[in-house]
Amino acid sequence: MYQITNKVGVRSSPNAGDDNRTNVVHVKNDLVSVDLILPSFDPSSKNGPFLRLSDNSGWLFEKKHGEVTARRLPVVKGLWAFYVEDTGAGGMQLRANPNGLRVPYYDTVYEPMQLIYCDRQVTSPVTNIASYRVQGTDGWLTEKGEDGTVFLLPENKVKTGLFAYEVTSDSVIPRYVYKMPSPSTSGGALPMVPFNPFNKGEVITCDVIRQSLNNNETFLRLSDGCGWILVHQMHQIPIVDGNWTLVVMNSVGVAMRRLPIDRQDCKTSTLFNPGEMVRCDKKIKSTQGTTFYRVAGKEGWVFDNRGDDVMMRVYATSARGSTLSNNDDEEEGWSIEFVRGMASAFELKEIMINECSRVISFQTDANERINVYYTTRTVGTALNHPSQGATQLFRRRCSNEELREIMQNPRVHTGKGYKKRPKIEERANRSGYSEVEYIDEEADYRNKLIEHEKEEEKMAEKKLMVLKKLKVFDDERAKIALEMKIKKDARTLEFEEAERQRQEANRQIQQAREAAEQRQRCTCHVCHQVFVNVHAKNQHFQAVHVFQCDFCYKEFSSMNALNQHKNATYHW
């Protein structure tokens, strides 16, 4: 990674000559990604070394005629996980460079709240803003803009899944739906039509819980893709998984809702007719007495009653347990809240959660890692064994007490589990040689080089295999993000027409303003006579009026003569 210190044009080849210049120019303080450094062929040359840009746009150089044009910056290696912030701009586009020329990279766009992994970090010495390279690519994303707008959220600030919240009391602060999660209600987040504010007793479901970076505010992204709501006087309620078959009892049918709210502005076009059977897979019971069921295969909700009127009745049921349950039945998994509560009792640091793989990871003060697969009750520990080296131990179907013991001491012996540790390559036994072998030193080094090249090829194949496996997870997250984008676009179609009408009104106002300005330009400022164009007005002025110097009041027959007089006498 290099920082441009002086404005420089990109060359088509490793040559500082102006004949090789392209149309691409980098200005001072631009950061550019480089994948090859080539020294100058002439040792006495004051140009070079030459830098090949990783976006294949051409070559730069550290020096030209001895003057420094690019300075190398340190790059930190590691593994970072971020969620793309919902800034209202439709996601983030992968860039070839951290800043400067915002050249798109393979047209890759990461949708809002999509999880990405990065393996390199570079910080601008001018803005002190960090940029990260996305794992498996040569593209870069920036953590925030120069105006402070956050683009990347740390993984521990975001939770994904399906969550339910109920409004606990009336509030003077309206619970509006916002276009984007703003750090505060006065930070530019605008209410979205047609949602009315949420009231006491109403239940909403969300798929993302986003915590602010600088304060304690929390935003929830509604599961129907409509927008975000600020958590205020709301509490989480359990969502029960299972299988329910309901029959419609109402004489006019039941319309499916986008959210578990019996409200007109949440209706969908799907209507279940009287007597129709509806299969559901999730259940939420509100404190108002109404139970909402999520329709299987759809992202909509139905409900069992409206006051004293029975809307639907359960025909068959097979519940599997609540997402907030903490029972010790080994046939059921743990909830995330239960695992986090157990970890907090031993002051473990949460370092990662992946709800697709159903795993949450913690780290001890001794740098020992504990991976909890909460749906299968499998606990894995990664640590350094005194005699066996780096080892991993997996324990299946752990009880609550065994989880507590492992979190208290990752090295505890529970009597079950299996180990995985790196294989130790045994060195070849060189005993038995009857004579000393003399090998040419150059040939020895060339053979070693061939061996290293073969090892690099094997590592490249392994890396490619790992990247292919990781791509499955990236594609799945991209699919989920795209589905949310489609839902969000469906909710904003009605606003586009209003925006088009507003722009049309502005265009008509602009045309009227331009017509008035044109009329003013074609009006003589002396006699106020209006002409068809500026040329006719000027001819009238030359024929009827004279050009007068504002300083000495001398009159001239043309504007050119007046300007020559002003230049000669400095009467400007």
C-alpha cells in the first residue's frame, strides 16, 4: 500500500516517461494498492522503483528524477468481521483503492447489513481513517467517510436472526419507522410513510438489532424490510418454534399481515378464506391476549382472535420450544442469551457469532478460545497443550453444568470428546550413510527453490479450496441481503412516484425562473424596452444609448472603446 505524495499520472509500462502516460491521474494523499514492485533496470537512474497497481490500471513509481512521488505505508494483517451500515445509499461498492480514485471493482456491491470478512488493514496518515481489504478479493472498503459517516459496523454491534419486541407503555416520543439507523432521532433519520407510530401493546418483529457506536441507542430493522425503529420502552418477548395448523373461523376470512400487528396498514394481498387450513412455524403471544402465528413458507403473520371474536383456531400443534428457553433437556439446544449469560458470569470476551453456522465464540484471559455450537450443545476449545502443542477438543451433547465447567476452566476433563491437533512431520532418518556426500552449493540451493515452489503451489491449491468453501457462506449472505433489498424496494415504490412529481414541479419552477432571467437579460436597463434576444438589445443600446465611463463619465460609441479607455486610465 502506497500514499501518493505528489500528483502523478499512471503509466502504461514501468517507465517514467511522459509518452507512456494514461488518462488516470492520482493526486496527493491518494492511497493505492500495489501487487508488484519492480526496481529500475539502470542502477544510476533516479526513477523508480516501479509499482504495478493491483487494479491493472498501470504503473506508478516511488521517485521521478529523484523526487519522491509515493511513500509506502504499513499494512496490518488479521481477520476482521463487519456489517455494512445502512446509510440509505443502497450498500457499499467494492473499490480498487481505499481512497482517491473510487474505481469500482468487478461491480461487487455489498448490501446493507451484509456480513463481510476482511484480512488487511491500512490507515490513512492524513485522515486517520482505516480501510480494509475484503477477504478473497483485491478490493477495499472504508470504515467511515471524512464527514464521520460510518460505513462498516463491528460484528459485535449487530445481531441477526428473528426477534420479537412488544411496546410496554405509551411514550411522548413517537415510535416512527426510519429510513436508516441514525445515531439519534435528530440526526437526520426521516419518518417513512405510510407507517403510523407503534402504540402500547403492539408487537413487531425484526431481523437485525443494531447498536450505536457512540451511545446506548439501539435500532431494530423491521423484518418486512420497511425500515428501522428506535428501541424505546420496549422489551423482547419469546418466539416459539413449532408446527401449527390453524383453520379460519371468521366469516369473511383473515388477511395476512407483514408484521404481527392487527392493523390495516400492515395488511398484505394474501387472504385466507373461511374454513381454509393454514400451516404455521412460529408463534408469538402478546400480553394483550392475542397470539400471532407466522405462515410457513411466507414472511407474513396471522392471529387467533380480535377481542372477543375468534378469527382462527388451532387444529393441530407440535411446538419445539421457545428461543428464550433455558431448560436443560439435551435434546434441545441452548439459546444465545443463555450462552452469553453463562459466559458473562466468568467474564469471557465474546469475539465472534455466526448465526448461519449456529456458533458463538469467546476468549479467556489466557488467550484460550471456546466455540459453543448452541443448537447441538457442542463445545469446542482451542488451546496450547504442554506436550501435544496446539490442540482442539470437541465435546458433544453437553449439559448446562458441563458448559459451566468448561467456561470456568477450558482444560477441565469431562470424560467425553475427541481431539484434533496438527500432524508433526517426522524428519527423515539420515543414519546409515557410509560416506560423506559432497553436494554442489548452487545445485543444493536450486533444489531447495524447486521444493519451495512446489510447497507454494500446494498452499495455493489449499487456499483456493478454502476460498471456494467460504464463497458458499458469502453467497448465502449475499442472497439474504438481496432478498431484503427486494423487500425494501417493494416498500419504496410508492415514494418514487411522489419524488418524481416533486422533481417535475421543481423543473417547472426552474423553467419559469429561467424564462424570467432571460427576459431580464433581454431588457434594456436604460429605457426598459424588452427585445427578443440579447443581440437585439445590444444593437438597440448602441443605436440609441451610449457607453459611459462610471469614473470620469466620458462617453464612447462602443463597449470595446470603453474597455480600451478603462484599461488605459485604470478607471475600473
